[in-house]
Amino acid sequence: YVSDLNLVTAVGTGVSFDLDGGGGTSSQSNTFLNCSFGGGGAYGLALARVGGVQCSETLVINCYFNTCTTAGFYTAGANACDNIIVGGNISGCAKGIRVGNGAIPGIYGVSFQNQTSCDIEISNTPTTGGDGYHISGCRSEGTDNFIRCPAPITLNVSGCAHSGTNNGAFIDTNGAYLSITGCASNKGDINGNTGTLS
């Protein structure tokens, strides 16, 4: 359990908080509450980035991620699955949330502003995660691309609002089975496979 900390790294390749398994300390079932990650390094909170071990069932509540040059919240290991983020804010990063391996299948009520690439990128495959995703109640401002998902997963997006600065993608996927309900985007297209749109 980590709470109420301002975790800053130097500009460059650093990580504000790098959680990985091994070494006799449990890296599963952790909670981050009311923390701030950033400072211009590569990542804010990274799970299983170095050793690729464990780092599942992490709950991130009301945290702030700012100015991360690669991603604010990142999962890298195949077992870094069933992680959830609730509330908080991600601002001024290259990618707000990036799933390289593992999964962050629950993304709820997160506010996003001014990422340079996209707010959420899910690029894992079913053999290294492949969970069904539910992204709900999120708001994006100033980022042209809200969700990028080349992974062949089930993706349910509901009650999200996207206000891009330029034309971009609300959801860009060539692999996901997609369901969208009650969302709005002023300049974002929907590209790729779709299931239901309502």
C-alpha cells in the first residue's frame, strides 16, 4: 500500500516508481492511492518493466501522472495482469496508459489531457494477457487519439468523452472486437473492427 507520495524522477530515462517481482518481496495485490508520478522521466508507474515478473492485481486510485516521455502508467510483463485504475489524471505524457504485456482491463473515470501520441494504448496479444477491457466514464481533452488498440481483445468503451484538438481517432483498432455505448468525440474517428455501436 503506497499513498500520498509525490514520486519524481529526473528528466530522461528514469522511472518514478518501478515495481517488479523477485527479491523476496511481493509485487502482487498492491494499492497506490493519491500519489503523483512524473517529472520528465520515461515512465510514471511501471509494472514488471525490468524482470517481467508478477505485478498483478495492482489498484491505482486517484493518482496524477504528468510529463512522462514514454507512458504515465505502463505494464510490461505477461503476468502483470488484472490491474485497475480508478479516477485521477494523466497529463502531458507521450502515452497516458500503455499496456505492452499483461493487462489493465479496468480503466474508470480517468481524466486525460494533452498526450502527444494517445491516451490509452493496448498492444498485448491474447497469449500475454488478452483480457476483456472495460473503459468507462473517462474524459479526454486536447489529445487527438483517445484509444489505440492493435491487440485482438474484447474492448467495451462506455460513457467516455473525447475532445481532440485536431482530427484523430476516438478508437483506432485493427484487432479488437469493439463495443461502444454512450460516448462522444468531436474530432475522433472509429477505425477497425466493430461490434455494437449505440
